[in-house]
Amino acid sequence: MPSDAIFRTFACHHPYKNHGITRNKLPIRSSRRTNRLRKMWSAGCVEQWMPTVAMVATNVVIAVMTALLKQALNQGMNRLVLITFRQMLATVFLGPIAYFKERKTRPKITAEIFGYLFLSGILGPVLLQYTLFVGLEYTTATFAATFGNLLPVVTFLISLAFGYEALEVRSKSGSAKISGTLLSLTGAMMLTFYKGASLTHHHLHHLPPSAAAAGEEEQHRSAVRWVLGSASMLANVVGFAGWLLLQRRLTRLYPAVYSATALMSLLSFAQAAALALSTQWGAGVAAWRLRGTVEIAAVVYCVRGHARSGPYVDS
């Protein structure tokens, strides 16, 4: 049978007969409809999964940053010097971006705004980083990363105390918030005070008496350092929760986010440099010299941490 006859037979019995579909238009319309559906499906998947991918990527970056900081501190790098270098690089990186991106929308800086920026600089990038470094030096990178999960809980409790958050105990959401808060606090206390059996060290009763006594003293010193490191991490989390609430007010007064972050980095650089110079005056230039790849990587890579150091809290 000729091809035209075949097509006429198909057209007579096809359900699309009365819709004006011809032999040439049928595959073209189907292809266009298929491509349109594929584009819509792809866009929906990207929009749906992008927040999850961003969260996973951010946690990976934070994990690498924490490990680098721990290694740099173990090598003897001064905490204030590390903060000074980080804030200096953050200022150099964010300054041009803030200048060109917000030069037409940047509001004027008043005395009140400058006070908030100065307080945010000394509280956030300086003191909070210092407590984080103390906690890292006295504990482990894994403990510090795990302890950071208390931030939403502490922020919720502070917001509740200041009336920023409402809590309905009888509702399902209120019960879930209370249960999650108690569970998180219990886990943090367990991490702080519970020490399991050692897997990599020998037991003390197999050692000579002098070595056993030295080992017991070292264990006691290690336990004290662990508690101090845990207290420092708790202070970091509580301070960071309060700092987030401070950004709530600063964002309303000064909505230029990039400019506020760049100015905060500049002020915190000056504050950290002044503290480092006053405490490391006798050490000379040696205290400011970066030794090895790890310290350089800790300074350069960890500038990413200033995603946490800008007033991105808006409400």
C-alpha cells in the first residue's frame, strides 16, 4: 500500500482526526510538548533540590574549615593573629563588592548605626571566633562541629525570653519545639561530661607506678581542658545567638547588607589587630609569620566563614 494511503487510513481512524492534525504537524507538536514538559520538570527539580544541595555544600565547607582551624591551632598559631588575618582578607574581598553593588542604595551612617557596627564587630568576628578557637584547641573538631548544632536551640530560647518567639505548649509545633530543645540540650551535656573507654591508649594498670601516676595526672589535665573547651563552645553558641538578634536591629537600620558586612570586617580587623599587637608585643615578627601550607590555607579558605559574620538576619 502506498505511504499516502497508509496515512489517510491512519487519519480516518485516529482520535485526533477532527483536530486538524496533519502528517507533518503531529510529530512537531508532540516534540514541542515533550520538550516543554521536560523543561518544566527540570526547573521544578532544580528549584526543589537547590536548598538541600546548598545546605549540604555549606556543611561540607564548614567541616573542612573546622579541620583546618584545628590543625593550624595545634601547630601553635596565635588565635588573635589568625582572627586578624581572616578579617583583613575579608575586608579586602568584600570591600570592592560592597562599593560597586550598593553605591547607589547605601544609606548614610549615623552614630547609632556605627555603634551597632562596632559592637557587632567586637562581639561577632572577634570574641565569637576567639571562643570558637579556644573550644577547638581544648576539644576536637568533631566535638566543635557537633556542639554547633545547639545554635538553633539557644537562639529559640533567647528569642522566647525576649518575646520574639511565641510558644503554644498544647499545639503539635510547640510540643515538637520543647522536645527538640530538651533532646539537644541532653545530647550536648552528654558530649561534655561523658567520656567513653579509650580505644587507642593502653590501660594505666599495665604501666609502671611512676608512668601510671603521670598518666593519671595527664588524664585529669585533659578532663579539665575538655570542660573548659566545652564551656568556651557553649559561650560561643550563646554569644552567636545573641549576635543574630543584634543583626535583626542592625539590618533594619542599615539594609545595605554587603556594605554592613564589609564595614564590620574592617572594624573587627582593627579591633583584633589592636588586641594581637598588645598581647604579642614581645614576640615580634615571629608571631605574625605564617608557617606552612596549613596556616596559609586556614587563613585563606576560612574567609568563607564570614558568611556567618554578616547581618543576614532579616525579619
